[in-house]
Amino acid sequence: MCVDRAGVVGADGETHQGTLDLAFFRLVPNLNIIAPKDFKELEDMLEFCVKLKKPVVIRYPRGGEDTYKFKKHEKIILGKSEVLKEGKDITIIAIGKTVARAMKVAQKLEKKQINAEVINARFLKPLDVGTIKESIQKTKNVITIEDGTIIGGLATAIKELIIDEKIENVKINTFAYPDEFIRHATVDELEKIYGVDVDTIVLNVVRQKDKEF
């Protein structure tokens, strides 16, 4: 067990935080990048990759799956995302383990009279431009959630989509780890420290609603 200079306890050091992989793999041509929302989707993705016969990176997190239980698992199709919840006020796009967090955020937002649409991106590359574009055009408000660096990953991909597809008047807020080496701590502690936990995301969305919705 390690303790950093600030006294935060954790099992990993700055050289062992897996926050950069999605970003640097996305730069490799012809490489497919996917991340499962839970163990069931991981099994489905493994079967998909064997049959695909193309280079694929499957990104899965350390530890077990989230306590949130998903009610559906759509068939894995190359470059196709999964709409887990339809909504009209805001689009939440997440990938990998943060999809469960996105669903929890959506549940809490419902209590605040904010109807969120939740998209499990599944593929960082190739990105499902059609589904994501349609959702953003509908809500005009979007947040991204990922357990990686803010540069080069899902947040960057969605911003590029908005620009490339010329979607106008969109408000976007991104939740990811900053462009720095991440300190020691448990996963739960890190999420709170860097403001990517459920409660912080909900608070930010509600504040945005009060100002601009």
C-alpha cells in the first residue's frame, strides 16, 4: 500500500494509472478500439473480435464490474453504439466502466426534471457518428464521461464530431481526468478528487440547467 505526499492512500502510483491508453491507441490507423460496460459485454466483445479478424484493442478496467445492473445487451456491431435510455434534454455519452456511472447520473437527473439520453459508445474507433449526431442534434446539450485523459479520448472524439458534422449551438461538458499524471488514491477517491463521480457530474448538469436550459 502507498501513501502520497498529501496523505492519500492507494494501491497505484503515478506511473501505474491507466488513463492514457484510449488516447494514444486512437492515433493508430486501422485499429478498432472498444470498451465494455460490464462483464457480459466483455464476453460479447471477445467473441466479436475473434470473428472480426481485424486488429482490435479491448479496454477494460481493473477490478470488478459496477453494482449497476444493465437490463439489455444489444449485439455488438462494428462501429455501432448502444442507446440505453432515450431522452430529450441532454445527451450523456460514456464508454467502458463509466457507462454505469452515466446511467446513475441519468437516474438522479430524472429527479431534477432533466430527461437524459444515455449512449454507450462501445467503440471509440470507429465512432458511431450517425447515432451520436442524431442525439446531439435533438438535445443540443451533451456531456461525455470517461475514465481516461481529457485529451485525445472520447471527449476529443465527440468535439471533433460536432465540428466535422457542423452541428451548431451545442453546449458540451466533458468529464475525464486532467492532462497530468494522476496521484495515488483508490478509484473512488480519485473520482471525487478529479470531479468525475456521479454526484459532481449531476451537480454540474443541474447548475448548467439553471443557467441555460
